[in-house]
Amino acid sequence: MTLEALGEPLDARIERYRPLVVEELRTVVGDSGAGLFAWMRYHLGWEDAAGRAVEASPGKMLRSTAVLLAAEVLGGSAEAAAPAAAAVDLVHNFSLLHDDIEDDSATRRGRATVWTFAGVPQAINTGDGMFTLARLAMHRLPEAGAEERRVVEAMRELDEACLRLVEGQYLDMAFEQRGDVTLDEYVTMAAGKTAAMFAAPFAIGALLGGAGGEVVAALRAFGGHVGLAFQALDDLLDCWGTREALGKEPGGDLLARKKTYPVLAALGAAPSAARDALAVAYASPPVAGEDVRALANLVEAAGGRAAAQAWADEQVQGARAALDRAALPAEARALLEEYLRVATGAR
């Protein structure tokens, strides 16, 4: 890629990438009238529950953007990498579809979740189908001109990330039944559930862009740190964000007694009235009309907010150190720094 092309800003790239990914997704998902594929199209925001075309939000598509951005800054083509970007998006969406079931979530992005009208068994099956389509999307890479060796390596990256994602989700659910979760355990969970699907897209894009092993490893590490910072921001927003920023009412994790980073940091802090009151609240099930803001105040008073912000800052620095190891041209690094800011709110 020329230096002039590297000068294209990230927001313009995202607008250029979106139709490439959506076109590839539509090709892979198809237009079958069968409920299985119709539910996929609904979940992806293309149709309503009756099968009518709509223009629902597809989400930020940060993960598919990571594939195409990494491919381009390393000299590859976004068009050639589009099948991998679609595969990453399908994996992410399969995980969301199952996550909605596991969390008993009735809405996502302001719409009813698939399980609420298709039923849990069919929603599980729809998620399984999306995972399979992600694998088939990767098989389209050779048609787009990708070298066979790099396709195999990219498939391995995605498969390993999928396993880490599922392991992370397992830990997240297991933590709900435990009162002794540690911060180290939480980070292990987040590294799988969230960060794996930032690390793999950057590594896949680097592979398809023609990068060598050291650069691929550096971009994988960059994505992993981005993912952990993204998780830290998500935890902070749930406690202290706004409905506008979240797209839902804040405090859902607190009401569900989720062991997020700020909560665990607060519970593990030195004894104080705030820490003890939070421990009592977390040892009891939520009650109707519970004051979520009061719980968030306890977390903050016990030091959880500051600890989570420090962890987020640490991950941002880790991402920048990974970019140092990648030794990319200044224009390429600037684009990845901008991605870091968009994904994590980094300063």
C-alpha cells in the first residue's frame, strides 16, 4: 500500500470496509427462506421477524474492521481479506446469539433477541449454523487470491480464538456460582471471552497482508491488549456510563451480581465500610427497586473504579508496546493508534 493510501483516515476506511464485509456476509448467509437463515439475517440486522428488509444497526463491526485494517497497513488488499472479515463477524455474532440465551437477555441493540421468538433450541441451532458459515467463509479466501499456506494459518488463528472465546464464556458463567473469584481469574476469563476476538482478527489481517511471524505476533498481542482495554471500558460503563453510551440502562452487571473488574477490585481492597457493604450486597440476591447507583458508589468508594481505570490504562500501554515491536511505518502506526482510541477511549 502506498503512503498516500495509508493517509486515508480510519473513519473513512470503516465506511469503505462496511459494504465489503456486508456483501461477503450476504453471500455466505444467502437468501434462503428457511427459518434458520432468516433468523441469521434477523440477528445480523437485515430483516425483521417477519422477514421484511430493514436497516437495523449492524453494530460497530470493530472485529471485522481489525482484519481489513491490519491487512491494508501491511500491504494487502481489503477486498482480498473480506472473506476473513466476514468469518470474524459471523463468529462474533454466533457468540452474541448464544450469549443472549445464556444471559436470558430479551433485547439486543433495541430489538428482540432471536431466542425470544424462535425458542431456545432453534436459537442455539441458529448460532451453530453461523459458526459453521464462518468456517465456510474462510474457505473463500483462496478464490480471493490468498496464498494457501496463509489461509491455513488464518484458519488456525480463528479456530483457536473460538475455543478461547468459549472457554472464557464458560468461566464467566461459572463465576456466577462462586464467591471467591480473583482478579487474575477474571483477567483469564476476559482474555478469552473478549480479547481473543480482537487478537485473532489483527493476526489474521497481518497474515493476509503478507507479514512475517514477528509482526503477526506483535499485531496479535496488540489486539489482545485492545480487547482487554475494551472489556475494562465496558465494565466501567456498566457502573458509571449513561443509557446513551450503553444503549441500555446502566447497572445491569451490578444487578446480576456479575464479578466485573471494578467489583472484584473493590471486594479485594483493604477493609472499609464501603467494601463491607458491597460484600453484603453481593452475598444477597438483587431486590426489586434496588438502587444501582448506590451500589456503584460503594464500588467507587472502595477503590474499584480507580483500579479498573488503571488496568485499562495498563492495557493501552501494552497495546502501544506491541506496536513498538511491530516496527510499522509511522502512517500505519497512526491508523492502529486511532483504532485503539476508537475501541477503548484511550487518551
